Amino acid sequence: MGCGLTWVDSMLNRGFYQLGLLVGRHPGYFLVIPVLLAGLCATGYQRIQYQIDPEYLFSPVAGEGKAERAIVEKYFKPNYTSRFNVGRITRPGRFGRVIVIPKHGHDMLRREIWAELRLLDQIIQNATVAWEDEETFTYRDVCARWIDQCFHNDILNLEYVMEEVENRTLNLTFPVMFNPVTWDAHTFPVFFGGTVVSEDDIILEVPSVQLVYFVTADTKRQDARGAAWEERFLEVVGEADRHLFKHISVARFASRTLDIELERNTRTVIPYFSTTFIIMGIFSITSCMMADWVRAKPWLGLLGNISAAMGTAAAFGVTMYMGVEFIGINLAAPFLMLGIGIDDTFVMLAAWRRTSMKLPVPERMAVMLSEAAVSITITSVTDMISFWIGIISPFPSVRIFCIYSGIAVMFTYIWHVTFFAGCMAVAGYTEHKNLHSLVCIKVLPVSQCGKKSWLYRIFCSGGVDPADPDNPVDNREHGIMVFFRDRVASLLNKWQVKVLVILVFAAYLTGACYGITKMKEGLERRKLSRADSYSVEFYDREDYYFREFPYRIQVVITGDLNYSDPIVQDQIENLTQTFENTTYISSPLYTESWLRSFVGYVKRNQDYLNVSIATEDEFIQTLKELWLFKPNPFSLDVKFNEDGTRIIASRFLIQAVNITDSNDEKAMVRVLRKICQDSPLNASVFHPYFVFFDQFELVRPTSIQSMIIGALIMMLVCFIFIPNAFCSLWVAFSIISIETGVAGYMALWDVRLDSISMINLIMCIGFSVDFTAHICYAYMSSKAKHPDERVRECLYALGLPIIQGASSTILAVLTLVFAESYIFLVFFKMVFLVIFFGAMHGLLLLPVLLSIFGPGSCASFSRPKKEEADETKASAVEKTFPHPFCIPHPSLHPMNHLNNGYLFRNTNGDLKTHALSNGTGPYINGFDGKFKTSGTHFGGPLTGLPQHSYNGGVKYADGNGSMILEKDLGIGTSGEDSSESSSSQSQRRLQKEADEDQRRRYEDGWRKSSSNIAPTENNTKPREFQPPHIMEVYNNSGYISDEDGRGRSRAWYRNSHAQPVRHYDDTHLSRRYSMHETQSHGRPRSKSQHNSNFHCHSRSSPGYVGDTKFR
């Protein structure tokens, strides 16, 4: 970790240490001020600018479709009032559409069905709309017109010949036919869907018919009236379909349907806020519960949710004050913020539990915040940056959501280190007074509840005895953390399981890559509606019946061209034929080209017309006189200059064919635009839906660009906060792997790559860092030499918090499943995928890969030595320190075990702490580093040096050994039951009952070693030594027994950390004691020395700074 960037970590620790002191001394300010600020910021909601326009939100800001539309509208602006033609519109405008299918059978060509179609048309046209100033109007008052006639569905005139058609005495020919009664030219592909045609182009069956109604929208007032008519249209058609028709089923749609459905999506998810808050409250309260009712913090779990809610509300208010528009998708952000906020809650609670209960509350708050600083900062910064990366997106919906969410992450972070920290300080004072965490009444610790009822011991006991704070009865190890260390880690350390994990990972990547190949792009319109919306049925019918001839595409040619020039005419004709020869455009029969028809007409009638089009003037004069008369739709396709002497723009129409899905739409637009680019003419293609189709072209490259930029920034951020190159590389590997998995499996889970999923992919970059970075750092920071031990350490420290964090985030978005909205369902699916994959990477894959390829991986191929077999079975923490604290037999001299400190007892019985030099500097506390034979020596801790920390970090002590600060690994250990380090808990695994063979070997070892005691001056025969009973050793863990089993042992216990006994077998004992026996020189011992009988035990924390003098 020797990197200059460690100053970031040091700066955060120092800054948060001071903040913790301030919060601990004045918690009231940090409770009141954030609440007032949240209320003040929330006043921004009065300036909300609600945006629901789907074209604006889900189409690129600078898409080609919008540029093409600007060209068309510059030369051919639609006129809904008098010159309306449905094939030449540039915007959807205001309209109503119905798609009708028979309730019985599959053919619409029946008299009773046509009668109901006519009735439906009359209902729509006669529906009365009440508008402002008590004005009423019907469709005929606001309809779009061609000359003086309302746009009407002339296909209904088949009613006059339907009897003959049904009896098959009159055949309908596809695609165009003249009505023998009304002489209307029926263009069947416009109205008939799914038509079954014979080889002779005779219509055999018509499964579906559509009717369309357009209203004027040239001015804002006309647009507003059109919107009111649409609402009435949807209402009356829905009512008629439910109660009136016996033979037809009607699906309806209007231009406002998308707007209305987006608004319904917003309203739908609001009721789930309360449900989510209740679920998260129950989960957080339960997660913060412990068997110790004093150390438990259930109310803090609930307050963590309140803190996240206040931060989000304040962030939204401030963003609205900034003038940023609000969209319905933003309502997914509070669900995400609850998940992120409760994660920070767990981290801060974990850091609190690792602080010493002996410290005053302000100091505990300082230590807690300094430990949690890197963790909550790195997760908040990565999440914030991942959202702000989305601001570069060309889609306004993505931009707006990412702005709101990024600011919400920042505010949630601020509220957690202020408001929630104040709540923790108050809870700290209740813990300091040993009050019950739920009802705040004083209770007794477990060690003093022997005479209390079982109900009191279960529901009321907790805390510690101030006179005996290190009693192991009051400091117990968390079962789930032990499970990860002893069960999960043991499984992962088996080579068979490692092979299985790698194989599963390979299968996971294979499935993800397969899913990516099947990915569909583009946001379907039906996905913007609720699952129970009336519009879904319309979309389904449109996709099923009207995909053969879906789009009437405009081709616009601009520039200074002489249309009378045969070369120019050939260029335009070649362009037209090139379009018609593609697989996406129909035959020339469906093409409307004024130039093709005009030139052909002149050539065919040259002898009769006696006209010439050889010069430009003749061409334009003949064109105006013979062809561009007002009732001819071709008059809409030619634009002259101001004096009418030259054509500056022209247009012709082509018909798209067999476009089945969004992939075809994307390919079609790409091919058509490529043809225009390759043409020598200044040509462009356009359809109103091309504005939406642009997202198909941009969503993939934009997503890839955002993910690459995000991954690089995440690597940089991780390297700044965790300056380890290996960590950054493993984090990058995890981001790539998780993002690949999310992208692949979202496709297999019926999620398309669109602007909604792109939001989530960008968001997932930050989420994918949360778990993996901490696991990597924990593994890399471990001082254990063997990779198996590193795996045990990091899973012990981080296994439970990862499960808690993953569970809380998934629960936060769980209710979105019930919103019946594709938008919010995508949020749930993708958040679930990234959290699940991230947790699996952190808990299973990365420990395996790091043990194989990480530091110390070579050691995994060698077996531990025979004499270290028992230590290998011990915890990784104990194995990290090969020389446990040992109290030798009184006849044995201790030796300096690699700079471990020692305690010395003087002949007068006083205990004092001393510390050795680290071998490179002066000795500490006046000790010269040499052992004397005149006194009995005891093992003790080393002060003033950085020691190993059991969570993989570093434990620091100042020069006087007065303070210890463990560096947090990131995510924290929220499930710890003790204020001690995790190592002291892991060493407290005592063997309660020893079998007879173990007891015999124990006593034999003491007798053999005591037989070597040299005679004293007053007694030439050594006194027979009586070893302490083994059950006394186990039942009085951490006590130093004198010859009568009492005396100063209590003073030792009370002034040190818990000191569990570690039992060794004969081999270990003989190796340990023979080591001491070689130091003995057989000097006479005093009687006082013989009265001190000691047993060997393991000090809970070899790096603990002992600064207490014992008497």
C-alpha cells in the first residue's frame, strides 16, 4: 500500500474523526438542523415542472430524425385545416385510431360487422366534447380537412356492396379497387390488416380493420381542443366496446395515450412508497437486533431509512429549484436511495460495534466515523459518479433521472454523516448507561443475570459490567460471521469447490454472451404503458395485423436542380428504384412519385398534348398547368422559389413492407439513410416515427461508451481511496464481468436495450463496485501468508455485511414488481441482477480467483508442516500471529518471540507492562530488550508499532500505546456482537469439556516440565508441582492462577481484553515447552517464584497495546 495517494485515506480519517467528536459532544444540533434543512429544501416541490412528452424524453436530443423532420417542415409544412394528407404528415398531431377484429370468426367481411363499424363511426363523429367557457363541439368541428371535407374513412362505403362481397358475387382486388357504387378508390393496405390474398390478388379474408380520425392542430388552441377531443374519443369508444357491440371488439389509441400512460405509471408506483418503507423498516430493525439488548440498535435501523428519505426529499427539492424537469421515472430513485442508505447504516453500525465500550461516547463516535469514512465515501462516490456519467447521454429521460439520482446520493450521504450520526450518538449514550435498546430502561448484563428469570435473560439482559467489561459471557461471537469463516470459507478452500466455482463462472459468462447475441434494441411503445392499459391490446393488434405495410416514408430532395434535365431525372429515378429494390421497401405500385408520373404522362400523351418539357421554363409551366392543380395530392410535393420559376425541393413517397420488429426498423432506417448518403442528390428520408427509431441506433454505442467511461472512472476512484494496483485491476475485472452478466441475462429476461435499461446499466457500474472492491481490499490487505487463511479472514469480516447490503437493496426495489409497469419492472430486474451477481462475485468467485492468482497463491500448492497441523485448523487470525501469548511454567525462561512484547512480574508480585524494541529503534518504556533471569517473565503485547488487524487492515497505536485505531475494510461487519476486534472473538472458541485422555496428557506435560526445577537454597529437593486442573483453565479463560487459584488473577482479567484459552495437544505442548526449557540455566529459585504456577494460553490480541499496571 506504499502509495502517495494514502493521504486521501488519512485526510478522510482525520476529518471524520473530528466530525465524530463534534457529533458526540453536540448530537442535538445534528438532529434538529438536518430536519429543518430537509423541510426547507422540500419547498422546491412548488416549482416542479412535470414533463411527460414521450418524444422529448425517449428520443435523442440531436437525432437524425429531428434534423430530417426540420428539412421536411421547412419546405412542406403540414396544413391540417385545408390541405391535410395522412401520408405527408411530419408529426403525429392529434388523432384517434381504432383496430377492430371480429368477436367470432376471423373475417370482417360480413354485413352485421360492417353495420357495427358504421355505428362505431357515428358514435365517434357525434361525440360531444365540453370545453372551456361552456363551449361544446364534435369531431366535424375540429376534424383535419382536405379542401372542405373532413378526413373520413372511405372504406366504410363498402357497406353498400357488402352483401355481394359476403356472397362472393363481388370480389375485392388487392391492393386498390374502385367502389362500383360510390366510385371511391379504396386503398386496402391502409385499412385492412392481415389480409389473406389469393394468387389472383383476390381478397379471401380480412381479419382486422382500422379506422383513423385526425383533428386540426396547427395552433396551440387547436392543439388543446384536439387533446380534449381525444379524451372524449377514448371514453366513448371504451364505453361502446364494453356495452354496445355484439360482433366486433375494438381497441383504441390516441396521440395522448403515451402521455396518459406515463402519468398513470407515476401514479401507480406512489402507493408502494409506504409498503417499501414498511418492508425496509422491518428488515433494518430486524437486522440491527442482537441477543444483547443493550448493544442492539433496532431504532437506528428505522432511523437509517428516515435519514435516506429526508436526504432524497431534500435533494429532489433542490434539483427542482435548479429548474430541472421532473419525470415519472424519477420515482424509482427513492427506492434505490433506501437501499443505498441502509447499506451505509449497516457500515456505520458495524464500525460502532468495533469501538471499545470503555471509551466515552464522543471518542467512540470519532473512532466509528473515522473507520467508516472510506467505506461510505467510496460507495457513495462511485454511485454518484455512475449516475452523473448518465448526464452525457443524448436521451433527456436518462439525463433527468441521473441528475436527480446523483444529487440524491450526495444528499443521502450528507444526511447519514450528520443526522444519522447524531442518532447514533444518542444511542451511544443509552448504551453507555446500559439502557435497554427498545424501552430505554436500565438492565443487567448477562453475566449478572444468573438469579433472574429466563424471560429477563432473554428479553432484558445486555451490555457489560463496568467492573468487568471484558467478561466473555457478555462478549459473544456472531454465529453468521463464524458460519462464513468456518463453513463457507472452508468449502471454497477445497480444490474441488474451486473447480466447480470456476466452471459455474464459465457457464455464467457463456450464458451472458449468448444473451447479448439475442439482445433486442429500442423502447417499444407498449412498454411505456401499464400492463393493464387499453393501449397494450392496440399495440398487440397493430404488431400482429399491420406490420406488412406499416410506414409511408417521405423522400425529400433539396438543392439547386434543373428538373427538366434528363440527367437529373435519371438520378432521381435511380434513387427511387434503389429504394424500391431494398428488402424493406415495397414495389413501384405503392410509390407516389410526382416526377415519375408526370414525365410518364407527358411521354404517353406527347402527340395529343402538344407540350414540351425540354427547357426548365417549359417544364415548370407544363407541370403547374397539367399536374399540380390544387385537388391533386402531388401539389403538396413540389416547392418552388419565391417567384415560382425554379423547384427548390421535391418529395416522393415510398412504402415500407414487412417490418416485423425494432431490429427491422433499425436496419431499415440505416439502409435508407445509407442510400441517401451514396446518392449524388441532396436527399433525406423521413417518417414521424424515425424520431423514435433513432434511439435504436444510439442506445448501443451510448451504453458501451458510458460503461467504458464508468469502469475507468471507478478504477481511478478505487485507486484513490484504496491505493492498491491489484485492487484496481480486480475491481475492473469485476465490473466487466458483472456488466456483461447483467447485459446478457437482462436480454434473456425479456429486457430490451433501450433508454430505460441504459439508465440501469449506467447505475449498475456503481453498484458493481460496492461488494467487490471491499472483498479485494480485504484479501490484499491481509497479512496471512496462506491464501486459504486470507479467504477465511475476508469472508469472516465481510460475508454478513454483503448479505445484509444485498438483501436490503433488493428489498428496496421489490415492490416495483407489483407496479405493472415495464419501466419500474426493468429497474427491479436489473438491480436484482447486478446485486445478485455482485454478491456472488464477492462471496464466491473473487475469493477463489484471488486464492489462485492473488498474493501468496504459490503457498496454496504446499502443505503445512506436520507440527503446524493443529494451527492450520485454527482460525486465520490466530495463524497470522504464530506466537500466541503464553504464560510459562515457573521454572521456564521465556524467549523473545520475534519482537512480541512481554509482561514482567517483579519478585514483590507487582505486574508491570514493558515492550520490546522493533529491532530498529530505541527500546520503549525503559526496557533494554534483554531478559533477566532474576524474575519470572510473562508474555505481553508490543506497543508503539503497527500490528495486524483481524479484518485485514492495520491496527495503529501511538507512541505511548494509548490508542488503537483499526482501519475499516470498507463495507464493515455489521453483525459483530462485541466491541472487541474480530480476532478476540474468533479466539474465544473454547472447548468446554475435555475428555480423559486430553486431561491426562495435560497433567503429564506439566509434571515432566516441573521435574526439572533446580533445588533452592533452603530446600535441596524440588517441591512437587501440582498443575492446575484443566477445567479450571477452560472455565476461567483469561485468568492467571496462583497456587491457590485466586489472588491477582482478577486484576489481570479486568485490565485486559478477553483472554480465551487455546488448547494444544501433546505435540504442540512439548514443542512449546521444550523451547522454554532450553533457556533454563538451572539457577536456584526463590520460594516466591515457586509459588507462581501458570498455564499456557493465547492472548486475544497480540497487537494490543497494554498500558495498564497490574498489582
